[in-house]
Amino acid sequence: MTFVLFGSFYVHSQQIESKEAKVVLNEFFFNKDYLKANKIKTISVSFSSKKPLQPIRKEYFKSSHFLINKNGYLTRSYFTKRIFGNKIDTAVEWRFYKNDKLSAIKKTGIGGIDVKSIFYENGKPAIYIYGLSQNGSKQKLNLFISSYKDRSAEYIEHTPLNKRDTLIKYKSVTSTVFKKELREWKDSITFKISYKFPLAPEKNYSHTFKYSNNRCKSIVIKKLGVESYSYLFQYSERGKLLSFTKFNIDQNTSVQFSELIYNDKTNLLRAIITKDLFDNTILIKKYSYTYYD
């Protein structure tokens, strides 16, 4: 039964999305098709740490939780952490879809529920509408919208530069361009996304991906005013992500090494263990799952 559930689809898809380096860029980095095929309903993450010559200490006030629908889409996530003393803060985000596209994001914010509605033209995001709602539910993880008020809007303009490269402009309601996103192939294996903010250039940054066998082999992250880092990824012959190393480009030194541990029977990710190569501190993220019937 285990082989039928997990092994048969494993050949065609990996649990971790390997094309966009999401394992280092996003909290949720799982492959939608894999989640759907393996009927995964929830993913929970617990955190622990270990300093040299000391036992492993679980961070009881810190955790992440993801709810996935039967089509493999993330529909709710929440994160808990201790902010001071024994006070716990929980941030919740809900996602909604229409015709297999993300149509709205609603999340807890200051003064209520922040709402981002997404409208498409020709299959691409064209308008973001931002608003504020109130949650009528007494349970923080449940959402019952009791009011709504528009706040602002963004307009997205997609301009093809050639067959592969695109310039995306984000405009305010007054047509002011406040963000530009250039997506370009530098060569056959190098893809770069440059983010520029004309009104706040100190926020500019870029991500440069290098590929091999349709997998991301490295990503370079550059931001103005801060040190640049790269991540180098290692895969098995079948394409399963095994480890990645964080490298400080400016100091020409490796700073972290992360290893991914999988269940031998199910191939599901069990943990990501990250070692700080300066002070030898170890951070552990453990993953657990529930399933649809």
C-alpha cells in the first residue's frame, strides 16, 4: 500500500519544487502535483536547535502549519512564535483559487484581515485590489468575513521583449511605476529576475538561477547595501533534492550547510538539518503529514 501511494508517482514528480529554489526563498516549497497525487492534506513543521556540547532543544513556541486541498493547492497557512515572555503570536493566511489560478489572499494584519484580490488578463495577473476586512469568527484559524473596505489598487503591465524575456511594470492608480521586474535568460542555462523600485532604489535586488537537467543548480541573491549570497543545490540521480550550501560571495566562504532527510519507505521529507559553519549551531525543521481518505 505504501509503494502504491508514494512510490508510483515518485518517478514522475518530486515532493520539493526544484525549478525556482523555493526551498530557500519560500516557507512553502512543495510540488502541487506531488501533493495531489499522494493525497496530502496537512503539513506541520516543528523547530529545534542544538549548540555544541549541549542537548537538542525544541522550540515549543514556534511552528508552521499548511493546509492543502485535494488538488494540491495551499489554502491556509499559519505560523506561531513567541514574541516576548510567554506571549504567543499567530499569523494566518488563507488562499483562494478560481479556474486553477490564485484569486485572493487574505491574512491577519493590523486592524483586521488584509485582502489582496487578483484579476487576470490573458492568463497573467493584471490588477491587484487591496482591502481591509474584519473576521467575524471567534476562532483565529477560521475565516468569516463580516465587512470589507477597498484601500488601494495596483496595475500590472507585461511587455514581451523577445521570445523569452519579459518586463513587468507595477503601477499605482495614478499610473506611477513604483516597481519593475525584468525576467530574462542571460544564456541557455542562466535565468535572472531583477527587481527595481524607481521611487526607492535602495530596495533593488535580483535573483539569478542556473539550471542543469531542468533543475535549479544554484541561485545568487543580490541586494543593495548587504552582502551577496549564493545557494548551491545537490540532487540524487533521480532528481531528489539532497542538500544545499549557503555561500557568502563577498567573503568567499561557505556559511551554512543544509541536509534533507527523507523517509526511506515513503520518500516524504522528514527533516531539514542546517549547520552553521561558523559556530556549529544546528537548526532542525521536522515535517509531519496527514492525508485525505
